[in-house]
Amino acid sequence: MSEQQHEHVRVAVIGSGFGGLGAAVRLRREGITDFVVLERADSVGGTWRDNSYPGCACDVPSHLYSFSFAPNPDWPRTFSGQEHIRAYLEHVTDTFGLRPHLRLNHEVLMMRWDTEALRWEIETSQGALTADVVVSATGPLSDPKIPEIPGLADFPGKVFHSAQWDHDYDLTGKRVAVIGTGASAIQIVPAIQPKVAGLTLFQRTPPWVMPRIDREITGAERWLHRQLPFTAAARRGLLWGIRELQVQAFTKRPNELGLVERLAKANIAKSVKDPELRAKLTPSYRIGCKRILLSSTYYPALTRPNVEVVASGLSEVRGSTLVAAEGTSRGAGSGGGTETDVDAIIFGTGFRVTDMPIAERVVGADGITLAEAWKDGMQSLRGATAAGFPNWMTIIGPNTGLGNSSMILMIESQLNYLADYMRQLTVLGEGTVLAARPSAVHAWNRKVQERMRRTVWSTGGCTSWYLDAAGRNTTLWPGTTGEFRSATRRVDLSEYEVVRAPKPMAGRTRQSAEAVR
């Protein structure tokens, strides 16, 4: 790739969700304007653009699920819907002047590290460019996962994933199957139940569900937040503090979650009177092992006569007939069978979290992809950088997820790290690269995994999407958001190799970079 032929930028940001837009804002605040935001879709928003299914909303309070540097006094509800969150991200894009940096409909096909030029070569669907630094903000909830089901390809009806909702397909009067019982499914089921002729829910494992205390934020509250911004900040601080106090029950003392579990069981008993159905909906693992879901309409919807709950996963599709793996079903006229005829299948089966597809498109200094480097499990330094991939950083990387609070808090901590990373490169001088030392990556991950052993995610008796194929939790952070912010406040240069491009020598125009330790 010739630099005369392609655009070169200081930083290329991949993705325009909360992580990508946050990175763009932070770069501008650091005085860096030579950057682009590469987005494969035709608008910003990330997962809040892609997920537009009926009932889609956030399970984190609105005033906590927003940037601290871009408070929104006009959130309409305590838990905002998808359309309001997407509008907020469009507002952030305009407020901070990010549109000139956007490259929409630019899907990144491959990124390769040039070990001689010390820069990234990036191939996109709209052409090529080079960058000194890459910030990958594609997020863990960007690539839907549909399980391989025998016979699915021959199903004559409609099939789609919750993140790829077909709004042109009318579900009214249809027999619909929903596969999965995660955060999306528990919102979809009550939203579509009143209009469908029949709804069959395939539940491999029941979730713990607590009521969602949602309400409209009054005009007086919004006026107060606009006129006195510190009131919105105080509200946010209170929401944050409560969740920080909850963390130890998840990470150090899971038995303290017993009271919460009893409340969750009472919630089931209040909504579901049928003892057989109630037994199916009661998990056998410790609450918190999987994400605790929030809904006040899910359980009531499952008791309606047009809803059938199958207590197992989907094993096979035979024409229009769906065959359950095992177990029984509940519903009017079901007769306890495990076969159901449907017109449409909706998969609420999550995303490729522990094997992110973007990793297959990143080739590092050793000529291997990030997916190959992570074949035994994702590992990064402070959730940001990876050994063998110089000047490459990820937002919402390994072990940065949360089980009970707002990811925006973690994103902002990573933006602090990004800002200091760029400052260090500036101080070190042009042609300088930071490469994470393998020893530092291993040391960080060893500490993380040691802390993970005591958590409810490891001891709670469940199998969740937090775990990779080897059973390691490479998704969540086993501590408070405050701890993570402290750990990512500054770049520790002792954890990096400082690589400089050597000065040209007589008779030689290029030579290999040398590491300065």
C-alpha cells in the first residue's frame, strides 16, 4: 500500500456507537482532529441503531446511561427506550462536531500492521487508508449469533434475529416462536404477545427477572435538571453509588445475594399462579450468575392463553414444525407436546461476544490475526491493548463488561486511557509506537482471573454468555467501576515497549524498527 495513493490519518476509530463516538469526542478534546470514524452502516448509533425490535429499551437508568460530559436533562423516562437513546447519540454527534469525521458505509474488511512504516493499513468497503493508531470500538453486541439448527434453512416461514428485526413483516395473527430468554427476548415477548395468534417461547435456561420500576420523568424534573444541572449530576451520582455498593455481593460474597433471590422468587409467585409454569420459570442457579433482567410485563405475558413455554432449547426444524430438545410445554391445547407449528421464528440468542468477528480482520506485527492470538481466550492489557498489536486499542475490550451498572462508566474510563496513550505518543515523538509487553498482558489477566474465582459468575452454578469456550470469564470486570477508573487513569510505560522508526542511513532507505527498552 502506497501512502501517496491513500489517505493517512493520525487515528482511525472503528464503529460509531457509544464507544466510537466517545473516542471521537475525547480525541477532539485532546486537540487531535486528524481522525476518522469508520462505520459500516449508514448512520451512527451502534447497537442502539441495530436493535429496533418492539419494546427495545435500556435496563440501566437513563441518567446513568449517558456520557458525563454530555448530560441530557430531557430523558423522558427513568429507563429510556431505544429511539430516545439513538436520538441522544445523534445529538452527541452534532453537539461535538463529529459529522466531518464520519465515514459512513465504510465497513472495515481488514487491518494490517506495517512493521516497517509503523502504521496500520486499513481496507474498507469504500477504499483504503492508513493510520498511526487504531481504536476499535465495534462493541461486543454488534454481530448477532444464530445457532446452527438442523432444518432451519428449509423453514418455509420468516426467520430473523432480534437485532435484525424485519419491520415489513406483520406478526398480527401469526404463530410465532421466540428462541432464547435473554434481555431482548423478555422485552419482545410482552410487546408482541397481544397481536400474535400464538407465541411459543423456547427457554433453555430461565432467567432471574426483577420488576422494572419505570416511570415518566415529569416536566418539573426536566425543568429542574435544565435550570440547575447539579441536580442531574446528583441524580446520576446517587444511581452510581448504589450500584457501586452492590458490587461486592457479585464479586466477593455471592451468598449475600440470597435476599435478592428471595425477592425474585416472590416476583414470580406474584405474577404466575400456575405451579407448573412457575416451576419452569424458576432458575436453579444463584441469582446474578447470569445477568439479572428487569421487566414488569414478562411474567404476566407468559400466563396469557396464547403463550406456550417450552422448557428446553430448539433442536430441529422439520418444515414448519419446531422440535424441542427435551422437556415439556405449557399452553392452551398444547397437551404437553414438544413439537410446535409456527409461521415465524425470532432468535433472541445474543451476540458473538467472546469471539468477536472484528478479531478475524486484524493482523498484527507477527502476521497473525487477533482471533488467532486469542484462540485460547481473549486477553488484553487493562481491557485496552493486546500483545503483538502495536498502536491498537479496543473500547469495551476483554473483562470490561459489567453485571449491574452502566457500561458508559467503563467506556469513559477507557477514554481516559486513550487520551493518555495519545499524550505519551506525542511526548515520545513522531514515529514512535507503543506495543503492549506480553508479560504485562499476562500479569494483568492473571490478576483478573484470580479475582474472578470468587465471583457469582464463577460460583453461581450457571453457564452464561460471559464465558468463553474454555469456561473462562473473559467478559466481565470483577470489581467496581471506581477501581477500573483508577487502573486506567494513566498509561504505565513500563508495561509497553517503546518502538521507534530508525533514522535513514546512507545507502539505506528503510530498515526494521528497533525496540527501545
